[in-house]
Amino acid sequence: MLKMRQRTKLMIYSGLIGAGVIGVLFAGYAVYSVNHLNKTRSALIQQYETEIIQLKDERISTTVAGWTTKTKITAGHKIREGDLTSVEMPKDSVPQDWITSKKDIAGKVAKVSLGANTLLTQTLLFEEEAATDDLRYRDMGFVDLPGTLAINDVVDIRIQFPTGQDYILLSKKKIQRLSSGVMTITINEGEILSLSSAIVDAYLHKASIYALLYVEPYLQSKAIPTYPVNQAVLDLIKRDPNIVNMAEQALQLSSRPDLESGLSVLSPDKVVNYAAQQANEVNKADSMEIEESFVMFK
């Protein structure tokens, strides 16, 4: 009986030892498997990361970054940073003058109307001239205006004499404001001098000052002014500065719509005489003073 008990104990011990050995072997295998799996996983991750980097490098080498418009931009609109969105495109599909920096775009002006998502290039934009210290706003109610004129349109202001001679007085001027036949533009000191001469010239010689619209103002080159400043008129202005205001009032009267409708029933010769009579009635005393000053100067 005792021997049976001892044998049973030995069998139990043997079973426990065997189970322990198997457990140790299984644990070792499990640890090995986990380590191997981790190594394999790390190798795959490293491989994928390398491939991703290679793909990114290939994409970078074949694409370029640029800027497009978010919405439609009209010609003459000054572009702001908020109007832009960044895009990446195939390198071989963009023009050579595409713009890469937002700073090189913001503040520039569109030459033509641009649709949404238009890639911006140097050809499509230009930079406005910086305002000079002598730049001033000038209201003009004495200029014959085109019927379709609107704010932001661009015009040349010309002077035409009864002899048929026609000169460019002011070139490529943007309409800043427009109200009741009076337009506002900006002019510098030299242009003020030319304009003053032309106003007196137009009054004394019954010339007309009128505006002509540009078709594509931001694509067309600026015209060169051809009006020769009249030295005799400049000397007259120096002697009597008020002559410019007097002449301007007379020209403004002659360009009013109701006056034009009245003149439409007259012959060309009568139109000239009628306009002169109306101007004399507005400021007869001042007009006589202008004529006397001009005669004395001659």
C-alpha cells in the first residue's frame, strides 16, 4: 500500500515536471514568435516608410506649387491674399512664367478678367505705378463723355480744334468717380499745367475736349500725349490765373446735355455761335476780361 502511494506521488511529480517543461518550451516559443513578428513588422514598416518617401520625392520632382484664383476676378481688380488658393500641378503642364510666391501676387492688378481656378502667371498681372507726391484728384465736367462710360473705365482725354487738328491731352486715365456727367481722375503737376493750357485754348479757339474709351485697357499700351502746350496761353495764365476757371465754366456749359439737344437743330456754324453766346451770357464780364487780356498779350 505504501509502495502504491509512493508510485502515485512519482507519477504526479513526473506529470508536473513534464507539464512545466512543456510550459517553458511553449513560453519560449511564444516569446520567439512575438519577437520574430515584431521584427517582421518593423521591417515592413521601415520598407513602407522608405517607399512612401521615395514616392513623395518622385512626386515633388514631377510637380510644382502655384496659385489660382478662388473666384472670378474682373480686369483691373487688385488681387488680395484672400483671393488666392494654393495648388500643385504636374511640372510639365505649367507655363514658364507661373508664380510660386503669394507675396509676388498680392497687390498686383489683373490685366484681363480671370475665371475661378485660373493659374496666375506674370503675363496676367501688372503692378500699378506708385502714387507720386504731386498726384491729385481732378473733377471734370467740361469733357464730352462716351455714353457707355462707367467707373473704373480707362480713357484718353483729347482736344480737337475746328481746323480738324486732334491731340492727346491726357493718356490712359482711370475713372475714379462718375456723377451727372462729371468724372474724376488723378493727374500730376505736369498734367495740371497741360490741362490748364488746353482749357483756355479750347475756350479761345472754340475747340472741344472729349474722352475716348480703351477697348482692353490693361493689355493696350499707354498712348503718348501729343498736345503741345501753348506758351502764349501759359503766359496769359500767369498774368491772370482766374482765366482757367472762367474758361472751364464756359466749356462746362457748352457740354451740358440740354444745351446739346438745343444745338442739334442748328447748323454747324450756328452751333459754334450759339455756344459762344451762351457762354457769354453766363459770365459776360469775366469773358470780356479774358478777351481783353488775350488781345493785350498779343
